[in-house]
Amino acid sequence: MKTGTSTMKFICALGLVAAITVDASRIKDVAKLDGLAETQLIGYGLVVGLRSTGDGPRTQFTTQSVVNMLRNTGIEVPRERIQVRNVAAVMVTSKLSPFMKRGSNIDVTVSSIGDAKSLEGGTLLMSPLQATDGEIYALAQGALSIGGINKDGPQGKSSYTKNHALVGEIPNGAIIQKEAPGGLMTSDEVRISLSNPDFSSAVAMAKAINANFKKPVAEAKDPVTIAIAIPDDFKTKRMEFIAEVENLDFLVSTVAKVVLNEKTGTVIAGGNVSISEVAVSQGSITIQVKDNQQAQVSNAAAPFGGTTQASSSTQSEDIKVDEPKPEMKVLPTSSNVADLAKSLNTLGVSPRDIIAIFQAIKRAGALNAELIVM
């Protein structure tokens, strides 16, 4: 009864997904302005203050980094005399959003690259973060927030691990030293890129922009890019122009897709998925094998007043095959995912059976959508 209830909830949810109507979307929700991409930053650093959970002696670049760090502070120590387990070499990564000014703070992620056991309780020393152009855009430093622990018992006989202790975060751990490049506010043309390339969506967006300004200022260059010429009356009001454009509504045209996750038994289908005429039948065969052990009785002495004794035993099997009569449903040509969900609900199929049915319908050429299996 519990399985049937969960199956019904699953199919009802599938029907609700299919029943969602397509509404207009704002430009800012489905597209981005060119020149506003985040800048990826990366750097190398040392995490100190660990409790004997840092890199071992085999991680030679950590030892060399410690030697270089001490040399920069005026301390000369022979490399062969340095043996520390409270230091770990890490890679530091971050993202620099556009228009962020010098002196602002950004979050950083710290990841171990040696053989450290845990970064718990560590502090990142000052690490420069640079972009692909080689320029330093931020300096990172601060105490790590791990969100996990890794404890070893006496002599390593037992251990306790919670979450992942080799990657940590430093909220607001980097100070911006240089602003990200961008020429958005200096050009007389603004370009918008769709998140999902589509010819129909690009043309619809350009038409919506032209209708709003009552002049042909926008043109779809390709399925992704829409070029917009800033009108003369907005030359000195670029911010107002961009704010007005990104809040315009238009109808987004999407490709019909059905996403199947076989690991979790999840099916996600859009409301524009249609199914051609097809017959669906679902049935299963249950085979039960039962072992029966019987004793062979020797009663040769029974006619002369003797007792009956069991001399040996035999083993037999009872095989029971249960094959319920499958029920077939025929869906008309105008069917959608909601109709299929209702039909599968009457058949009483499980979520994993639904995945197999969708795959079979696609192979039969009756599913008018792209099928994606995760």
C-alpha cells in the first residue's frame, strides 16, 4: 500500500509538471549582458596552524614553500631540517564579479593539493589571486571554515570522518586590488546573450525590445546574441536604458525535453512535450521458488511389530509463477505528458517502470521531445 501511494504521488507530480503553462519571462532572467561575465581567479598558498594533519615529508613543494616564505621574512633555514605536519599546500580560487570596486571583499575557496588529512582549524597565509592575463586582482588571507571533521584514533586504529575536510571556505576572505575589465558603459551598442541558444527566442526578444521603444533598435545576430543600439535620447542615461531593457517580457521558445534520472527514479518533463498515438502495456512476472525437504521413511520392520525409522531425506522445489494479465492503454495523437501520467496511474506502474516506458516510447518514435538520461 505504501509503494502504491508513493507511485501515485510521483505520477501526480509528473502530471502537474506537464500542466504548467508557458508565461512570458523577463530578459534578465533568461539572458545576460555581454561584458558582465565573472572573472575566474586562482592562486597558490599555505595553510598553517593545523594539528599534525598537514602535508607529509613526501610533499616536497610544501617544504620548499615554507623555506621560501621564511627566506622572505629574513630567516634562513636549511631545507633538510624542516619537518612540519601543521602546514598544507593549497590552491585558492575565487570569482570576481563585474563592477566590484577596489577594496571590496569576495569569498574564496581553499583546496588541498598535497597529502594533508584535514584543513580543520587552519589559517590561510596571504595569497595573491590572478586571472588568465597574469595580473593580480585580489589578495586572500584568513581562517578557514571547513564544515567537516576528520579524527584518527590511537595509533590510527580507528577514524571518524564527517563531510569533506580537505576543502574550506573563507567568507569575504580576499580584498580586491584591481577591478575587472569591462567596456559595457562606454559603447553605443549593448549586446545581450541568451542562456539557452534558440532562433525563435532571439527573434522574439528583438521584437519585444523594438515594440517597447517603437523603433528598430534591436537585431538578432545569431541564436544567442541580440545587438541593441542605444537610442539618442538614452545616450546620457545608459543605466536607465539597460534597466528598462532587462525588465521587458517576451515569450521564450524552448526545446521539448524529458529528463530521466535512473539513479533516483526521477522523471522531469516540460509542458510542451507531446506524444503521438501509441499503445502502452505494463505487466510483470513474479516467480517464487520454495524449498521442501521431506524424509524417506523405512517401515520394513513395521509388519513384525518394529518401529518406523527415517533412513534418509529428499528435497523438492515448488515453483509458483504469477503472471498478471497486462492492461493496455491506447493514447491518442493529441496526448501530452499529463495524459500519459493519468494512464500510467491507472496501470499502477512504479517510477522506474515509467523511465523504461518513456525510453520505449522514444524508440517507437512516438515521443516528440529530446530524451536525456542522466
